[in-house]
Amino acid sequence: MSNQSVELIIGGMTCASCAARVEKKLNRMDGVTATVNYATEKAKVTYPDGVSTDDLVATVEKTGYTAALPTPAVSTEADEPDELKPPRERLIASIVLTIPVVAFGMIPALQFESWQWASLTLAFPVVTWAAWPFHKAAWTNLRHAATTMDTLISLGVVSSFLWSLYALFLGSAGEPGMKMPFTLIPSRGSGAEEIYLEVATAVTTFILAGRYFEARAKRRSGAALRALLELGAKDVAVLRNGAETRIPADQLVVGDEFVVRPGEKIATDGVIVTGSSAVDASMLTGESVPVEVGAGDAVVGATVNAGGRLVVRATRVGADTQLAQMARLVEDAQNGKAEVQRLADKVSGIFVPIVIGLALATLGFWLGNGSPAEVAFTAAVAVLIIACPCALGLATPTALMVGTGRGAQLGILIKGPEVLESTRRVDTVVLDKTGTVTTGRMELVDVLLAPGQDRAEVLRLAGALEHSSEHPIAQAVARAASAAGKLPEVEDFGNVEGLGVQGIVDGHAVLVGRTRLLEEWSQHLPSELAHAKEHAEAEGSTAVAVGWDGVARAVLVVADTVKPTSVQAIRELRELGLRPVLLTGDNEAVASKVAGEVGIDEVIAEVLPAGKVDAIKKLQDEGRVVAMIGDGVNDAAALAQADLGLSMGTGTDVAIEASDLTLVRGDLRAAVDAIRLSRSTLRTIKGNLFWAFAYNVLALPLAAAGLLNPMLAGAAMAFSSVFVVSNSLRLRRFRSLT
């Protein structure tokens, strides 16, 4: 039996205990595994063949909430006014009506004759219409024999209002000229002359304000993902029958050729057919320097053509593009849950019934203690309102949304929340050499000349000949020679298999390749040149000999060079408390040379792909917690074995799939940023949870002891949620060190 996965959009959730209820109901279905995230309002569900999406939706609806499959349409900032309009209208009306009610209740000087009846008139629409979302949700949950945060709020508001009606109509509070002093600590009067309209209205207003600002903040925390989704080009000039036709970008198919003019976005991933330009990939990679590209080079959708006209052949479209994969990784991470969040969800799920029990116990204690009814009532209502676990439910997902979104903007993709725990524990970082510490591309690093030879002439003739070869070493020589000037034409080019190349350049019979090739034409290297060649090869470089017209002229030294930023990256990894280890299949000499250049002391060389996994295991057996950074197919198994796998986004899809963190740009310093960001996000989550727990632990005893006015309890509860979300939003200010 195979399993399928689907993402459902859940509606009607108002707190973490709502999410816990939906998750519990879905997980009770046979073979179904579900994770419901309150902050993103989504459920990630894995289900077997015998279950349909209709069954999943029906289960959610039976629980009292709505569920729908996501639509292709992308949410934009333009949606915000419609989404926030109803809560904003309720909040504004509630504020306007509540201010005079609270003023009358708090300031005796404003209590004119029959002020209490004016307060009732103003409070009625607040308690009924403005607080309707709380009452509706509480009633829905009650019908399903469940309780949530809305149950606590509704109970508190309705209790305060009903007590006020009792005091006004059946007690002495409705008498003309009645005065009521305001105290932060509930008074010990008879209760018949006390009304709590300011409590009912203020609590409603504070909670509405908290919900509104929470909704706004949640939209801001998800803004990075929405921005990522909107980076792509909206339309494209596709070549059909030799003519340009403008079509929507989502209608492109693999194999289509399309035109990208200067300043335009590249519509999808592809390969350049004709043209050369500089491509600005900063919005995807965080890398500010444009990259030079030409025919045959791969380009990524959503990057900007900063130079000349390009014709690109589409290789990946729609959900297969790098942009779509990035967005999917970010969204999956935001929908997941860290271990700390699972604990918070469990607490939230059982917290509400415990609080209701505690409120009843508080009421019973004060009444049994001989205290006036209003003292007992006030303490019980304060317990109901202060204890709402909303902040607990928001602590982890909001930080995760902001952290992963900010990471996406910097070219760092965090696969899931459990990755954050790993970054905190890591003490050793293992680095693949080729493509990670080094560029992964051969470069000309030295020209060793025989006596009397001219460097420019050697490069010009050898570069012209090598330009006709596709070999990586030949291309390295050709690039260096082309940078020095225009190369001459080659005649009678020939490839001598396994030895090198030969041809006629400017009337000279030129040979470039192994020493043996030149020796076959009686061109022997002078002894000093031969020794220099041996020395270069001993250090792990590749050396090719150059000769023409019967004489050996020079040796060209080619090597895979260290990336310019690797030295700084290794230094910064050490500053994070990590111990760097170089792991490579290259020989000891090459590995040691590269390690020495970048400042790595520990080297594991001459390791086959399978041996990389064994090397990681050996380090783990020594008690180390290992992070692995790599980019190739041969690194995939090691990335999966490591406690934390980081793949360079310039690498293969296999390596990216096996890793926990993907670094979109090929700069090793991005690994430093990734670990810093992950640790900052984890610190924020733990800080949020601490304050959310501490708030409830400290405030509940005060409320139960009758030392907290319910109105202040409502303000404090709303503030705790806004504080948690605002604290998470600080992650938006995270800055890259690069």
C-alpha cells in the first residue's frame, strides 16, 4: 500500500488548541499522519490509498472547522485589505464604544446620573456583535464537546455581562446617582452594586486588538515566501516558427526557446542558445555580483538579464524549476514542527479544560471562604481570561516562518524545523574539497618557461590550440589565453588520444600535452623545466608541456583553485565553535595543499564515495556531532549520514535532496550564515516559549488569589501574543556576514 501526501488549508482555527484538535482527529483515521500548524493555517497530511482527500476534508469539517485543497493562485499583498477588513472593523467599532464605558467605570468624576445605563447601551454591541467570533467559535466547539481559547474568552465576557445585568436589574446598581469606585484589586463589597461592563468591553477590545495585530504580523512573517513565489516572470517572448510571440510564462513547455532582453527576468530554468550577458541572481542567491554567461551556460528562472539579448531553451518549467523547489522547501519547513513545538501543542491541547476547572475551583474556594460573590466571580473570570494559551501556540511557528523566510531571501533553504536542533549541537564540520572549498573548475595557475621564451607568446599559441579542445584542462588554458587577447586561427587540428593536441598556429607546428607527446617529436624538456614540472605535480597540480618548431618551450600548470571566500569561511566556522575537517577523494598532497591554504588542520584524503560515509561514522563514533558540506552525487550518502547535511545549491539535485540545508549560492560563507540563522531562530523559539510559559505560570496564581482585575488580565493576555509574534519578527533583521 502506497502513501500519498496533501496539504490542506484549514479555516476557523483561533488558537493552538484548535490546531491540536484538528491534528488529533486526523491522526485517528486509519493510516493517516497529520501535522497541523496554527500559524500557517495548514495541515500536512500523509494518507493511504484507501483514504481520499474528501474523507480528510469531511473529518476536519466534523471537528467544526473548514478544510480545502490549496489553489494554484498565489496570495499577494493585495489580498491583505480584504483579509483584515472584518477584524479591523470590529476592532475600530469596539474601541470607539469601549473607551467611554471604561472611562465611566474607572473615573468616578465622570459618573453622571444614570451613567450605568449609558454604559449598558454602549457595551451591548461590543459584547454581542464585536465579540461574536469568540461566541461563535465557543458554541461550535461546545457542540463537538471541546473547549478552546475562545471558550475561555466567551465565558469571561458573557459572565461579566450577565453579572452586570443582574446588578442593574435585580440589584442596586441601576439606581440613579449610583457611584462605583475603580480599584486594580477587586473590592470586597456586597456585589449587588458592582457592574463589570468595562471588563466585558475592555477584554473584548484587547483580545480583538491582539488577534488583529497577530494576523498582520503573521502576514508579515510569511511575506518572504510570498515574495519568493512572485519573483518569477509573468510573461515571456517565445520563439514560434521564427517569430516572437508573447505568452504567459506558465504556458512554457520544456524545449521552448524564448528571448530575454536586457532588464527582463528569465522566465524559467534553461540553457542559453545564443547571446552573452551578465545575469543578476541576487534575489535568489543573495549574491550581489552579476554572473557572466554565454552560449551553453545554464540559467535559472526569476534571475534578471543585466546585459545583452539572450535566447534561452527551457529545460525545466512549473513545479520543477529551482524557484518552485525553493518555495516548496521553505513552505515544507514552515509547516513542520520542532520537538519544542510538539510539547507546546500538547500543553495547549489540555490547558483549556484545566483552566476551566481551575476557574470553577477558584470560584468555589472564595465562596466557601465566606467572601462576597463578586470577589469570587472576579477571581474566576480573571483566571479564565489570563490563562489563554495563545502565545504558546504562536511561539514556534511564527519564529520558524520568519527565520525560514529570511533564509530564503539570503539563499539559505532550511528543510525542516528539526534541522534547527541539529545546528545547535554540531561541533565538527566536514567539507568536501571539489566544488565546496575549491571552485571545482580547472584554472591556469602558473606558466613555467624555458630560458629565452616569452610568456605571452606561449599563452597565445598554446591557448589557440587548446581552444579547439573540450577537455577541462584545455579549456582552463584557453580561458587564460583569451583573457590576454584575441587568439589566432588553428589549422590541421588533431587530438592525440591520451597524450594531447597538435596543430598549425601562425605557421608554427604546435604541440600541447604530456611530456611523452613532445618526446615523440624529439622535443625534450630542459632539466630545470622538468624539475619544475615534477615539483608542481608533487603539489597536486596538473602540468602540460608546450612546444613548437622542434623545441620544448614551456610547462603550463593547471589546478582546481581555492574559492576566494573559503579562507574567511573557515575562519568564521571556527568562530562558531566548529572544528573543520577536509574530506576528499584526491591524493594526500593535493588535499594537504588546499587545507593549508584555507587553514584546515585535519585532512581525510584518498577516500572513495562509500568511504566518505565511513569517515563520517568514524567521527560520530568518537562522540562528535557532525555537519557535512558537499555538492556532488558522491557526497549524497555522506550528507544523509551526517547529523546535519548542507549542500551547495550549485551542486547536483541528488546532493540537495540528501541534505538538511541547501545553500543556493556556491559561496562557503553561506554555510556560516545558515548555521548562524538556524541558531538565531532556535534561540528565538526558546525565548518565545519561555515567556509564554512564564507568563501563564506567574499570572494564574495572581488571578486565582483575587489580585488581578479581569480587564488587566485581558490586556496582559493580548500583549503576550503580540509580544511573541513581534519577538519572532526581529529575525527579519538578520544580516549576512558576506
